Amino acid sequence: MFSETVELRGHIIDSLILPKVLDQILTRGAGFKIAEIKIGQKRADQSFARIEVTAETSEALDELVLRLRQHGAETVERADIQLAKAPEDGVFPHDFYVTTNQQTFVRFDGKEIEVRPAMMDSAVALDRKKRAARAVKFFDVNEGDEIVVGHQGIRVVPVQRSTSHTDIFQFINTMVDADEPKSAVIRELGQELRRAREENGKIAIVGGPAIVRTGAGEHLVRLIEMGYVDRLFAGNAFAVYDVERALFGTSLGKNPDRAFAGGGHENHMRAINIIRACGGIAVAVQKKILTRGILHACVEHKVDIVLTGSIRDEGPIPGVTTDVFEAQKIMRKKLADVTHVLLLGTVQHSMAVASMLAPTVKTVCVDIDSAAVERGVEHQPLQSIGLVTDVEPFLRELVECIAKPENASREK
Amino acid sequence: MRELLLCPPDYYGIEYEINPWMSRARGADTPLVQAQWKGLFDTLSKLDCQVELIPPRPKLPDMVFTANAGLTVGRRFIPSNFRHKERAGEAPHFAHWMEEHGYEIVWLPKNLYFEGEGDALFGGDVLFCGYKFRSDINSHRAVADILGCLVISVELVDPRFYHIDTCFCPLPDGGAVWFPAAFDEYGQSTIRDHLRDLIDVAPEEAAHFSCNAVVLDRDIVLPEGAPKLVATLRERGYTCHPLPMTEFLKAGGACKCLTMFMPQREKAT
């Protein structure tokens, strides 16, 4: 949203100029916030109002402000940003502005420019020629780049509670604890995902090995088959357990289908070896060596798989990006157009993804550990829901709601 | 006794087009101009007022419309800042004349357009000011600062009625004659809030500039062509003096545009 502050002075109450200006803002689809108002006490006293006007586009704002000027609205001059040059590659100037993940604007040459992407823990680089402001990480910055310093000329717009409708993300109180009912919330989530798919949203799953180990893999496969997953973000372990489960029936030696299963502790190493021998997951699917499981479903249904490694990894299996900075870049790129994210049974990966999300991305975090859920949702106020529960019953119920929406609507 | 300022129409003519009434293809008939202006001068002179004349200047054809010279309250004169360069030359002559006649001249900032009594009329204890076509709303604030009175700003929406005195005429009994459609809904609403006994003028009569009237206590001097309004005013006890104004209507003016009160009010509050 683009914004301008205007001031009205005079007999703006008796003349109905204030209500007229506010009406004009609203009827043109823009919004306002009265930052300050002083009403004259005596008949001849003049009144004063400072109004923050916001509009969807810079052009709409300019046109609106031009109209408001006719009725006496005067724009308030605001200061431009301050800039300093990066002293060397990979180093920001002292006192560089550190971004949040909220929508941010910088004022340069009297005009606001939106910082893209909305990415937390970055600096802001300004391209004077293109009049563009870019959120940059350390590895992105080159000596001499102009970087915003201090706080002058910066405006951050937190995500607002919608005034036109209430969705599940704004309706419930962010966290649903272990001892609270979840069915109604899961039903609503199912509807939200259906809406997302109808409106060409992009849904990403961030999955931990718990999905495979708890036996929730088959539910995720159904979700993929129904077309509700566009991208899968996971670590090496997730991929290894899924392949092990597909090839040997176990994940890290445990068989989710049997209460007691002996042996198999070496299966995950054999699974890695088989995929390495094939040259990758897609090849294994192609050669019909890998014929089931989550990754198989992803390959079959053309779901983007983004696998990144960690210190504890065995292997890794081919396709896992082990350079963490390279992995960050890939993840950011693959998250850029995502509208909905499900963070399922993983702490580290969820936190990494959550820190890269734009503030408007709707986020669902499911974990058995409430601390993990809290950390997963803290970056997305008004856009996230956390459920403290085992991921298996959550996914099972979600898939049922999506597969049979009539049941969900009957229960409503 | 009220004092009025008029300017003989020696150089009057349609020499440019700055409002929808003006067309250089439809010039004024000079003998008729003289006769109609003299009709106004004679009528006013017979009423309870004193008429002063400012010498006309060549190449300033609209100087005849003295209502746009400025706004006079007590011994203070706020000269106009004309929006159109065609009329800007009038301002120093009016200011000079007023100064010579003992008025204190209070200029508005040059960046604020304000067209004097044409856009500023007292009704009750409120100064009603029109804006958009000629005067800027921010000039009203400056006028309020100078005079210390309540100024109600109303938006004019019909370009034919480009000054407030073309569509609004306060009466001494606290009411006003007006053509509501010349104002936006907020302007209509605030005028209704502040004045009682408003007399709505029919569109066909408003088009004859019936609201452009000079009110001197119970006498009202107005253009011909408004029989319904005249009847209503007579019922209220006013004496109406309808005058032919066709030649001045060609420039978008009539009785009130040709007249400025000195002062319009003794005190602003």
C-alpha cells in the first residue's frame, strides 16, 4: 500500500470539508487513518486534521491526493532516506537499516518506493536509475552499492486485519493447543486450501521426517495426487526416510504399520545407496525402482522438490543442496510466489522457511511440540495458525475434509 | 447609509473567454451596455445608498464587475488574486483606489486565488465562500485568519455558476435566495444547516442570474427574467427592481457582479 499524509486546516467541520475528504478517500477505494485532529473550541476557531491516506498503487494515490488538494488538503513533506555506500563486497555500511518481513517503503526524491521482496534480516539497496529498492543479504551486496542507513524516510506497513472479510487465519487466536479441539479448524483450513487452488494460489509443504515416521506419508501422497501441493521443501532425512519406507517398508528401521518390527537399522543407508546409484530420485522413479512414497508422488505429479542438507546428513542423496547459502537462494526463489505454506513436523526447516516468507503468506504450523509451533508462526501475525498435535491425525483429517467437502459442510 | 463601488462600462466588451457565458463571437451591444449599466446606476442611486465610481481602465474590460475587486470589512480591504491573467491587471487599480479612499489594504499570499465579494458573502454571522472554479479553498482560511470569523467553504459544481454570488444571495432577514444545484451535496447541506428560510430559485430563473442581486435592506435589485422569485420576495415584504442585464450576462455577470459593498460588513463578527 502506498501512503501520503495530508493536512486539512480551516473551518473544516462546519463546512463539512473533513467528512467530504474522508468520503472521497473511501469512495475511491483508498483508506485513511486520522493521525491527529484538533477541533476548534470557539465558533471562529479553525480546526486541524492530519490524515494518512493509503492506496493500492502509487498512481491511484497521486490521483486521489490531487483531488483532495482541491478541497484544501496539503501534503506533508517527508524526509528522504539516507544512503551510504557498501565499503566492500559482502559488508554493509555501519548503521544500515535492518528489514522486517513486513511491507516496507523507502522515500527517495519525494516518492515512495516499495522494497522488494519483503524479506526480514536484510539491508535495503537502492538503484537510483531504476528507482528500485531491493532487500539484500550479505552475499548480495557489492562494494559501492548504495544502502539505506538509519530510519529516516522508511515506512513499514504491518499486515492489517481485514475489514471486508474474516478468514480462519484472522478468526482464531493463532495457536490451537494440544488439549483444544481441532476438527473445526482443520475443516476451515481444508476450505481455505480449496479456495487457494481455485484462485491459482501456490501451496508449499515444508515437511519433517516425522511425516514419514508417523505413517502420515500416505495422506501427504493423497494431497499431492489431488493437486494441493505445488512445492515440497524438506531436508535430506525426509527424503531418505521416504525412500527407505518405499523400498523397505521402514523409516529409520521402524515400520509404521507394525507395533513391533525388528532389524532394519541399516535400511536407510541402503536406501541412500540405491538412489545414489541411480543418480537421483527422478531417475529412480523413471526406472521404476522407486514406485511409491511422497517423493515418487511429487515426481509423478510434477511437484517441485527443494531438498537442502544439514550437518547430520548421511549421503546425501543426489539433488540435496548442501551449500547453505546456495540453499537459501534457491529456497527464496522457490518461495517467492507461494501463497500458502504448511510447516509440518519440522523445527529447523520451518524456521528457515518462515524467515523467508512475505508477511501476507498464509502459514499453518503443525508440531507435537508447542515451542516449535510458536516459533513457526511468530513471523506471520494475522496470517498464521499453529496446531499443537501429531502431524499424522492432522494430515489424515485435512485430506478427508478436502476429499469429501460435503461432509465438512454438513457438519458446519 | 451603504456605500457601493461601481465602474462605468467604457471599456467593457467580450474580449476573451474565461467562463461558459463568454463567446467572442457574441459581442456586447455598446449602446445597450451603456443603457443597462446606467439603469443599474440610476436605480441604486435612488435607493438608500451612496454610489462611488472607480475610473475604468483600457484593456481591462471586466473591471466593470467590481464585486471581484476584493472583500471589504470595516476599513479593511482584501484585494483579489485573480485566477485568470486576463483579469489580474485589475487588482492594483482597485487596491490603489481603495487605499486612496482610506482603506487598509490586506493582501493575501499571491499563491492563493481569491475573487473577492464574488466568492465571499456574509449570511447571518457567517461568511460563505465559494471555491473551485475561481477561488481556492485555502484562500478562505487566510480570509478567516484576517477577519477572525466563521468561514463556510462551499464547493461550486456548475461552471455556469462559477462565483458564489451567481447562485447565492443572503437576505437581511437571515435567509437567502439560492440555486441549490450549483453546490455539491456537502455545500447544500452546510448552507441548510446555517441558514433558515432559504428560497430555492427554479433552474430557468437561475439561468438569468436571478441570484446575482444587490440587496439594500428591503430593496432588491436583480436581473429581469425571474417572475416566480420576484413574487416570492414580494410576499416576504421585499421591493424588487428587475433590470435588463442581457449585455452583462454575455460575460457571466449581472447586478451584483457590477457592485461591491464598501464595506460588506462593518464587523466580521
